[in-house]
Amino acid sequence: MNDTIAAIATPYGSGGIGVIRISGPKAFDLASKIFSKTKIQPEGYKNLESHRVDHGYIFDAKNKDIIDEVLLIPMKGPRSYTAEDVVEIQAHSGTVVLRTILNEILSHGARLSEPGEFTKRAFLNQRIDLTQAEAVADIITAKSASALKIAASQNLGALRNQIRELREKLIHFLSLLEVTIDFPDDVDPFEPSQKEKDMIDHVLEKCREFIKQHDDACFLKEGIRITICGAPNVGKSSLMNRLLEKDRSIVTAVPGTTRDPIEEGLNIDGIPFVIIDTAGIHQTDDLVEIIGIEKAKDHITASDLVLYMKEPGSVFSDKEFEKVVPLGKKVIFVINKIDLQEGNLPELSEKYQHIPRVEISALLNNGVKELKQKLVNFCIADLDMGNSTIIPNLRHKKALEQTVESLTAVKAGLTQALEEEMMAIDIKNSIDSLGTITGETASLDILDSIFNNFCIGK
């Protein structure tokens, strides 16, 4: 934390602007050694005024050559991203020029930052909590408008505020227990009021609500995985191309054209999906086709939703269906080629009448719009997309599950007259579990795991 760190904060490549960030106690001093407002003398510019944009030049201090024309923004801590002294240099974006400026900064005593170290310093300096730090990464990797909205809300502290409120309630309850434990001769035995019992119920209910929101919304980070499956030449690749509105899969009249699964991202009404086109499933002695079919089955098992395709003139068979689709998997029954009218349309058996059915012509693009809407409705029917405290982070979910486990024991203790010491242990465990979400009780291993997944410069 006493070092001054520096890194390129924008992606490598050519562009209009590239940003180099410096943070630490020597940030202003280092910047002044290489920056000048004039082209003539690389003496540096000592009078850096916080939160003021200065136009000037970065010099190679050794050779006195100008490296680039830049804008320089000094920010005195704690009014900065890391809450330390920070200087950001906006240069022309190019790998060589940015690396040259960075090397010049490093030669004057800064060190290259570790992955996520700028955000880690913001956390350690208490400018943000751990939920906000993780939200920074989620904002960067957001794959949809919905994911961005939730991440932005967490970055502003929406989740932190709710978690801290729950912790404060539990801390108050723990204080009542500890008075009884520490001063048994001076106070009456612990007898929680109905208000305090209701408080435990409230915290439990909120934690369970968060867990359910995670289960319903975890797809927002990676996308809902949808596998298209069916017999060869049923139109799986044509459907994928229609959904993507581009020719991603090869389409021919020859059965078995698709061998390896083809995967592509798709955004429908702000909801992220991952569509997988698979090999046609059928009996074959061809070794390559057998491998492709096995891969298709693996993707079906791992998917969140299956589009099971048939065509006119074919028959829906329970036995055939159950060989392909695992029990309990979400399915939409898609009948393709309805424009051909070659035979009767297949009907679901009585056992599977609950499966949604959509009739389409991928060739003519008929029914595809309705299928897209069905995908959205079917996948997020129970999800409150307006809820700003949805928890898409698995680490948070596990901490909440630990909290629920401990509080369930506390609730049982209240009805069974459990000893105060035992209830105090469970309450402390609940408080610590919630604290790992915001970072107040997170271990160094958790912090390293989170920030090591950040890019250098963030």
C-alpha cells in the first residue's frame, strides 16, 4: 500500500485515446518528472492542481525527447478512484506509445500494478465495499442491459446497504445475548420479545429471497444456455441462423452437415442467451457422427433450456424424447417446416402436454419472432427484473446459505430454550457470513481470488 503503482487502463490496440493510471503517494511527483506544458523544456510541471485537466507533453527524461502529446488529470486523495493520489494520462492509443510512457513512469520508481490492484486499494481504503468492487468487474463483463443495470446498482451500494442493515439487526440481537452471558447475576435470563423473534424471521426471509433471486437471475452474467436438438436435417442450423439473424451455421440438404456443436451469443429484449446448434441425433455407425451426437447430448444436459425440434410427418415418441432430454429439463417443442405441410403435425403425448409448443418455418422466417418471445417469457417468468438487489454472484449465494443455516439453528434455539452461549455462536456465524459479502469479514484468500480475476489497470 506504500508503493506507487502504474498500469495501462485501456485495452491494447489502436484507438483514439489510451489511458495510463498512476496511484500512490508518489503519483504527483512521478507525473511532474515526465510532464511539461511546453514542447521546449522537459523540466516537468510542478504545480499540478487536483481535478484540473492539463494539456501538455510526456518526455523521455533521459533523451529529452517528446513521447506524446497528452491530457493529464491529477486527483488528490481521497477524492479519487483508489482514495489515494491518482494521476491519469490520456495519450494516443497505440501499443508502442502506451508501453513507452508506462516504461518511463516505471523507470522513475513506480511498479507495475497487479491485476485488480487499483480496485483492491479502493476497497482497502474503504472507498468501496466488496460488493461494489465485484460490481466493477460485472459492469465490464456485462452481456446485456439487464446485467449492466444490476451491476451498476450494486456499484452504487444497493446490495451493500441491505446486507449491512441485516447485519446491524443481528448485532443488536447478539448484544442482548452477550449481556446475559457476561453478567448472569446482574440481569434477568434472556427472554427475547416477539419483536426480536420477528426480526430473526425477517432476516431469514430476506436471505432466502436473495437466494431465490440468485437462482432465477444467475444467467444474467453468463447467459441462458439454449441447445437446439433433433433429428438430422430437421432445420436446427436454419433455426439458429434465424435466431441470430446471420448465417452462423452451414445449411445444406445433406443430413449430418453439422458435426461439432456451434455456439453463439444472442441478446433478446435485453436478456443474454447462448445458442448451441448440435449434430442430428440418430442411429449411425459413422464414428465421427457418433462423437458429434455424444457432444450434443452433453450440451443438452448442461443447458438451461432445450429446443426439441420435429417436422411435419414425424411422430413425437416419449421413448425417443427421454433418451435425449434429461428428466426435469426445461423444453420448448418446436415444429419446423410448417410451410411444407408434408403430413400431419406431430402431437405431444398426454405425459408431455405441459411442454410449450411453437410452430415455425425457419426457411420463411415464420413464427421465429413468436419463438423469441416465448424464450424470454419462459426463462424469466418468475424473475423481478426491476429488482435492483438481484444477486447473480455465486459467492454471495453461498454466504447467504450459510447465514440461513445458522439462523435456522437460532430460531430452533428460541423455541427449545437452547443455552445462550450456543445461540450466540450461531448468531456470530450469521454475522460473519453476511460480512464476507461486503468484505468486512472476508479472508485474504477470498480477496485474492476476487481481485486476481480483474485485468491489470483496473
